[in-house]
Amino acid sequence: MFSSPLHDRGVIARWRPYLPVTDATPVVSLNEGSTPLIHSPKLSALVGRGCEVFVKYEGLNPTGSFKDRGMTMAISKAVEGGAKAVICASTGNTSAAAAAYAARAGITCIVLLPAGKIALGKLAQAFMYGSKVVAIDGNFDDALRLVREIGETEPIAIVNSINPFRLEGQKTASFEIIDVLGDAPDVHIMPVGNAGNISAYWLGYREFHQLGKATKLPKMIGFQAAGSAPIYYGKVVENPDTIATAIRIGNPASWSLASAAMKDSGGACDIVTDEEILAAQRWLAANEGIFVEPASAASIAGLLKCQSDRRCDVCPMRFIPEGSRIVCTVTGHGLKDPDVAKDAIRGISTAPAEKSAILRLL
Ligand code: AN7
């Protein structure tokens, strides 16, 4: 199977033949991608029935989320097109990636954020990477609408996932999974917010399948947060709400592409509650040593919901078939959102600086 010595030079270097770039494209990269696909024995045991579960740990990208894969493409193409400034709306991770890659390219980055709803680590990134930050009195959907309006009249390139180069970059995660497993998995589970990423994975899986690099296509199962689940409910959510602020989105831009991915693959769109998300986040950190942000834990919460002893009303599969290879994408690093970990920190024990006192506490 395909193995490349370019894996440490970023997704454009590694996957160049499959991306819309030419020799004239100035590659703006932070060596993103080639993230680990970690086998999870405990999740495999939980699912049972001979299934094997792997976690695609996208939090290990340069800015701590999968957005870097799309942003290396979007910023490279923006610079190729002569852009001096880029703009995005974001729930935090897109803006972190846009700010970092724009800094690398030496161009201006403007980010519109829903005020008060951005995890602390992501807000810190937007400022540290030197972007112009505007917090709007509205939610992500309002911010994206404003970005579209600004893009119509101003000479500023939009780097949200409505920019098709974003999905092109993000599809490389599927290529990497096929590269490691030697084939596509049977089932792929991931969180859905603005719905670009699941659309991009499906693009990547289909492309490698058509090229004969995979013998099958996975069933794509997307999980939305119960309070922000427009695709699941089939209607725009005016006031989306969830602890998983990354996917607090009521009117996803890639709605139809994502719906097609889930339907055409024989998968499904389902929901997980905030309680299920937080429990899965803690479980994954404490049992597999993988700390992810709440939105990412929606994948794991979703997998637990798909577990073999619970018949699913939503999914045409009803059960995950015996012996399935399952990949869960965990999209962002746990350190992005330190505030949600505060409850865990509250249990801290204090002791005088003496060995005996410490041993008494253990
Ligand atoms: C950690 O940063 O939409 O379904 O503005 O940050 O492709 O939107 C983030 C989305 C999942 C959902 N996990 O992906 C943004 C933004 C994390 C995320 C998603 C996001 P999409």
C-alpha cells in the first residue's frame, strides 16, 4: 500500500497528486496531518463482537485540531490568488488555524466569533497568532452570514469551509486512514457541526475507492450535540446550545453534502447529550490517555451509543456488524477547553510538603 516519506512535511507535500495545487501554488504549511491512528483495546472490548476500534487523534495537529488540514490548502490557494487578507467565522478552531496559517503566510486574518462562546484556549490562539478578533453579539450562524456578506464586497478571501479548498485539504485524513489500515474501515464515526469535515472524509474515501486504493467504503455516522442538532431534526435550530461549543451550530453550511454522505454510505445522523459527551470525554482520557475537547468526545459518546447491546432506531445498520473495523475521529485537543476540566480539578487534595503526609493521602 501507499507509504510516503513525505509524511512529516504537511498534507500538501504528502498528498499533492490528489490536491488541486500546481507548482505555482506557494505552499503554506506547519507540517500538519499524518496524525496517529491509535488502536483502542478498551473501546474495542466495550463494543465487543470482534470489532476493532481506532481513534484518529486530530488534536495532534499544529494548532490542535483537524482544521489545519483544510487551512494549509485554503491559505495556500488564497496567497496564490493574491489575497492580502482572509476572514472566517468560527466557534474557535477554524479561527485558530486561520490565524496561524495567515501568520505563517504574512497576511492579515480577521475572525468573527460568537461573544462568550469560545473555549479559552482557542481565544488565546486567535490573539497570540495575531489575528484581528471581533466578537459579535450573535451565534456562529450569524457570524458566518456576516462573513459571506463581507466577502461579497471586500477584497478578503473567505476561509470557512464554504471555501472548497478546505474540504480538499480535510479529505486527506481519509487517505491516511486507508494508508494505515490497508483499506477503508467499515464504519466511521465523527462529530458534526458545520458539517464540512464529514463531507470531506466522504470525499476522500470515495476518491481512494475509485482509484482502487480501498476495496470498500465506510458507513459514515455523524453525531450532533442534542441541543444543536439541525441535521438530525431536519430543521434549522435558531438558538443552538451545548457544552461542546465547537459544534454549537444551528444551520450548517455543508448540510446537504453531509446528509448525502451519511445517507449514501448507509450510515446515519444521530445525537448525543451533553452528559454523554462529558462522560465520554472523561472516559477516553482516563482509560486510553487521550484527552480531547468536548465536541470531539461526541464521536466516542456516539460509538458507545452504537454499542452492540443497544439497538439503534436511527441507523439502517441497527447494530454495528460483527468484526467491523471502526474509526472514530477525535477532532480537537482537550487543552483547547480548560474550563470544562474544572470540575475534575476540584477534587484536588492538599498536603504539607512531607513524604508521610503525602503517603497518607494515597
Ligand atoms: C473540535 O471552528 O465550525 O462539522 O468554526 O472545532 O466540519 O464543522 C468547528 C467545528 C468538530 C465540527 N470538532 O466539524 C469552527 C468550527 C471540533 C470542531 C467540529 C468542529 P464540522
